[in-house]
Amino acid sequence: MNRVISCFTIAILGGLSPLCEASPGKSKVLYLGDSLSIGAFGTTLDSSLRSSGFEVRTVVAGGASPYYWLKNYQALPCTIGFWEKTDTSEKRVGYVRAVPKLEDLIADSKPNVVVVQTGINLYATLRSKRRTKEENVEEVRSLIDQMCFSIAQGGAISYWVLPPQSHEERYSREIQDELALLMRSVVEKYEGTVFESQKVTKFVDPYPATDGIHYGPEEARGWAVQVSRHFNDFMRVKPSVAPKTIVRALPLQDTSGKSSGVPLAAANDESTVDAAVEVELLLRLEEKSEIKNPAELDYANALGVFEYRVVRDVRGNYPFDRIRVAQGIVFGRKLTSAASHEIGSETELCLVPLSKYKTLSTWQVVDDLRPNFEMPLYTPKLD
């Protein structure tokens, strides 16, 4: 039996530390991540794990949270970027019908260690208006506990990368500290360990000019290197040299241009179980994407991404105060009435996740709003 697993079993039964000396050539790592792992952070950590000699399977889904990974919850699609890599294959796609479940990944990969980078998407659960504060805390605790239990049941160690510092106008210092403490307490109960990302990161750029969450490439790499050093020390592998500078956030760089052929521009990075349900909302338009000349488009039909503030939640099942809606603004190369909606106007809409209508993936998407990888993207329900 691999020594990592032997020591972990002893640790659970006898209360010893799981920081056992491991042979990286024989140790398997399953690395799960959300949108923070899509770019430079994820590729840097993945490369570092492989260069340290581990056999790595990386599965990253933008917007993912324990609701996505656990079998206790329905299968959920990923519409904002999916990346999977093993020693023999790699794929990056914009959409998958269902994010693979943790239990299946463990059964298939048989990892010794499961690295989980998550947490940003749990702030919404902690602040949900559908439950009391105590119930929100218990919900998050339960989600982390279920993840850790599944990992332990699969014979692996838990290694959790806690969220980096977010802008305090986006998420208060209190809620950031609360989530970190909550996650740490549950993971350590299962003899796992955590990387305290807030101790080496600092989000200093303006909000809402940036989304207050996602770090620029250079800073993300610096964060990943420090995680790698900590992980290698955890596994008793010679660490890499990490920069001593504090990690600093930069504004997101939108390199995709004003529009694209597939609807990937906006996303739900605070996904909860509500992400798959129909909502009915009274909305006030605050920002919109627009096109003056339909002839500029590559396609005959186009969706424009509009951002609304929620004035009233008719059904009481939408937990956020804002929403982005992909609405048809060009049809048959002609502007629709939706294209003329004015800022400040109010409308009541019945909405469903954009991913519900696969045919809309053939429409061009016009999205010139500021990048925001945490806001759900819906579309009007078709009668």
C-alpha cells in the first residue's frame, strides 16, 4: 500500500498527523478547481504538481462548488469553461452537460490526495436570504463535510486551497474570515490540511472596476507557486523557490474582443442549487451590450448581455441582487425591440439558465460589459 494512504489510515485511527513522507512517483493527485483555476493559477499549479513527480488528474469547472461535485446533488452543466488534464490527454471546452462527480472521479482515478480549490462560490450560500444565518453556516459546513467524507471514504487525504483575499467592498472582511475558519475547521476534522491563501494574497485594485475576485496572470502564478511550495512540504517533497512578494490583484483582461460566436462571456461563479431553476423577477436595467449596425455581426442572429438589478423576486427563489440576461437583440440581421430598452427601465421576466436552450449556442453573443465571472447568465423563457 502506498505510504501516503498507510499514514493517513493511522492518522484517522490514532490521531497522528497526515504529513507523511511520500514517494511522488507513486502518489496520485486529483486536483479540482473553480474559475480561479481556469487560467494562470491552475496551469501553474498543475505544472508544478507534475514536475514534482506526482501523477495528476486535473478537473476544473468554472462556477463549480460542492453542489456541482457531490453526488447528493443533481448533475449541473458548466457553461463558462471546463478543463480536464491527465498525463496522457487534455481538453478545454466552453461547455459540458454535466460536471463529473467527486465520487466517480475518486473511483476512477484512485488518488492518494485530493486538492480542492474552491470557496468563492460559497459566499453566496453564506449570505443567502432563503435561510437564517445559522442555517446558512450549517449548509456550508455540511457541504465541506460531505466533500471531506467522500475523499476520506475513497482512501485519500484532503488538501484544500482556501479562497484568496477578495476586495472588501465585494465581500466583507468578516465574511471572508468566517468562511476560511469554517472550511479549515471541517477539513482539519478529517485530518486534512488547508492552504491559507488570504495570508499571501491582497486584492488592492478598485471595485467595481474589477470584479473583486479574480487575480491577474502574474499574481495568480505567484499565488500558485506558494501553494505548490506548501503542498510539497505537506507531502515532504523538496519545495520550489517561491517569490517573497505579496500577491497583488490586477484587473481582468478581456482578450476575447467585443463579441464571440458562443455564449461564454458571462457566468455563474456563485452557483448554488438555484442555478438550475426557473425564476420570475421584476428587474431594472442598469447596463446593456448593444450593436449599432447588425451588418457588423458574423451571424444573422445575436444575443446581447444585459445587466439588471433585482427589484422584486416573485417566486422567492433567486438569492442575488443582480442578474445578467442574454436577450435577442438581432434577428435576421435586424434589431429587435429588446435592443431599444433604455437604462433605468423596468420589466418583469420569467427566466431560465441560458444553457437550457442549446439552439442559442449558434447565436452570436454581444457582450461589452465589464468582465464578471460570478454573475448568473439567464435568458427569457420561451413559451
